[in-house]
Amino acid sequence: MIPPLPESTAAILTNYPAAAQRLLLELRALIFETAAGLPEVGALQESVRWGEVSFLTPSGAGSLLRIGWRPREPRMVALFLHCQTSLLARFRARFGETLRYEGERAVLLAVDEALPHAALAWCIAQALTYHRDRASRRAQPARR
């Protein structure tokens, strides 16, 4: 279930153009829908960090996600990730040029294109379980 829009999120989104607002609301819904299918994630905490709508897993299973729009790229919105993770490398390995990227920090989405739901749901799930997955990989015994 997608929770009601918090006032803090609404305050951020109202400053964006209508097309960016629409896409970010759709992306927000996809984040909550994806999290709902991952019991280990728990209830997401939505807040505003660095002037962007942010999603945190209180369970500690995942990495912080942020969504936003920037005036310098008015035709794009972004799904921001922690730049010191291997998440964007994973996304590039799986989706190549299917998605647009900004360095090691964001997946860019055009406001006039449909969201690639399946690809983004996979990416979001990877972010929401990033720390849990890293811990389980470290705990596995070395193979001989």
C-alpha cells in the first residue's frame, strides 16, 4: 500500500514542473510497491534530505534512496543512490544502455517517457536490500 503523501514531500514536489511531479509520484509509488514485496525491508521512512524526497529502510537492510528534479536538467528526474555503493555498476551490468546514468550517483529518467517499471523495480529492490545482501555475501564461506 502506498502511504499518503507527507506534507514535507508535497512541499518539495510543488516546486517542480507538472511533468516532473507526475513522474516522481509514479516513482514514489513504485518504491513503496517494491518495498512491500520485500519483508526484510520493513516500513520505509520517507523524509526530506538534501532538499530531495528520501526513503530509508529502518531495518538497515538497504541503502538510502532519493528522488528529485533539478533545474539544470529540466527534462529529467533522478533516482539518486549512495555514490559509494556498487549499485550503479550492478545496474549498468544488467541493463546497459537501457537506462541513463549520472556517474555513480543516479539513474536519470526523462519526464516525457514512460517509466521502465520492471527495470526500476529491480534496481529499487537492489538498493533496498543492499546492506543485507553485502552482509550475506561476506558471511559465506570461501569456495575451494
